[in-house]
Amino acid sequence: MGLEQKLGNTGVVTTTLENAVNWSRTNSMWPMLFGLACCAIEMMAAQAANYDMSRFGMELMRASPRQSDLMIVAGRVSQKMAPVLRNLYDQMPDPKWVIAMGDCAACGGVYNNYAVLQGVDEVVPVDIYVAGCPPRPEGLINGVVALHNKIKGEQFAKWK
């Protein structure tokens, strides 16, 4: 029995190259583990069985920046950690995305002093902000879904 007989008269499926590439990018995203404070516990809970981020293709949190395309910055970033964060971001292959998880990563949170960076966007470009102190795992999953929607709308750069 051939494929034509099994499918019947369903027609032809077509898409654009942009849609196919963006679909593959969203369904094979590998996040890098970068938990710095209490938000890291919530990030680990989002990987657990109750929330299961593997349904988005994120089975493993990578510890190597060369195998990751998503950096989830969970927690406060100190001034000493900022160059390390930038170095890890620079080692990630393109295309790469960043989620700032929690108020400390987004704007410094309750730590309004010289030692804590007042927002991770001073060091790396942030694509999605997840609010909360600490945000629930549902918030991180909502941020991942928002990032997927952003990636699906991306267009290829025009060749010059």
C-alpha cells in the first residue's frame, strides 16, 4: 500500500523556507543553565515533571555555551559576574536568545546598590523578560512561549 493510498486526496503541503527554519529553531532550542539565585530553583522546577519543558524540545539544560542557543539568566547578576556573562554569551553560536528571569535579572530587584547589576540588558541583549520575585515556573513557560512566537515571526536578513 503506497503513501498516496493512505493519504487519499489531501493535497499538497507547502511552506516557505523562513517558516520551516523558524519552526525548527523553536522546536529544537537548547537552553544554557545560568542560575544565579533563588530564580534558579523555579527554573529547575520548570524542568521537572509537573511542568515539563521537554514538550518544547528543551530536554536538557546545557552547561556549555557552545551547545546552547538560549540563555536563561535566572537571578541577580553582580558586577563581577557581568564580564563572565558576556563572555559566555559571546561563545554561544548564532542565532541566540536571552530570557531575563525574575526582577533581579530585569532591573536589579530589591538590590539597589553598587554590587548588583541593575538589569542584565546592560551586558547582553534581552529578548524576553519574565517578571516576578521569584517568578513561578508557569511564568518561565509563558516566557518560552512568547519567545517561540517572536522567533516564528523572524525574517531572514536581506543579502547585500
